[in-house]
Amino acid sequence: QIPFVGIDNLAAAREITARLMATGRRRIGMIAAALDRDSGSDRLEGFRQALGDRFDDRLVVPVPLYEYGAGVEGMTELLAREPAIDGVFAASDAVAAGAIEAIKASGRSIPRDVGIVGFDDSTYALRSTPPLSTVHQPAKGLGRRAADVLLAQLRGESVNHGGILLDSPVVWRASA
């Protein structure tokens, strides 16, 4: 019942996974970070919903944090579990950047052999080679709207006692 500002992680994860599937990928896995947080568990659920009957629990590797090293480790594990994997949803761009390193180290190319997508539209997305397809996380907009809500409360104004969800569109680049 308290105001909050966020994004719909579940819907955004579902949308980018569907877009990855539309590229013709058949064996799609996920490096699922931060499952102890709403953002992480919602991204996994969106992935699961997008795949529907094609969802394979063996192709989900949980990692503790949204970090580069977790991406290297998670992708290495995915490749060991399923050498024929041809698509990956990484729960963040940092995780995706680490996964890209592991994919390349295995001798595979992106996107020809493995298409990969991330989440956040961070600097990792543009520094990756190839540039990473991702979900745009409107960080400045989140901060601005949260500050607006807080300032309105401090002024004694009535504020929405539900959530404000900002748009988080898919940004399609060359990685998938």
C-alpha cells in the first residue's frame, strides 16, 4: 500500500524472450540472477511464460548476483549441460557480457551459433561485441519519478498508493 516506481520485469522478460525465439532459436537457456529479489524472480517467470511448453528447467542456471563473473560461470555451466544451446537470456547486461566471453571461449560465434540478450541497456550493452540486444531500464526516469513522489509526500499531497510502472522497451541490436 505504499507508493513505488518500477518497471514490469516479468512482461519485459517475456517480451525479449519471445523476440529471441522469433529469431528461430530452438534450445534457449537462461542465466537467472538474483532469484532472491523480485526483479530476478520476475525475469525468470517472464522467461518461463514466453517459452511455455518449450521451457526446460535444466537450461536455467541460477547465479547469485547481476555481475560479469556470474555470466562467465553461468554460461560455462549452460554449455556443459546443453552443448546445442543456441539462445540465451541473461538476467542483466553485466551477466550477458560475461556469458559472451564464455561463448567466444568455447569457439562459438554470436549471433550465428548462439543468440544472446540481456536486461538493463547499460554500458555493457554497447561495449559488447556484437552490441547486445537488451531491455531498456529507464534508470534516470525511475529516479526522477521516485523523487517526484517523495517530494509530493513531503508537501502533504495525496499520491498514488499503488505502483507507477515505467516503459521498458526492447532495444534490438546485433547479438541475436
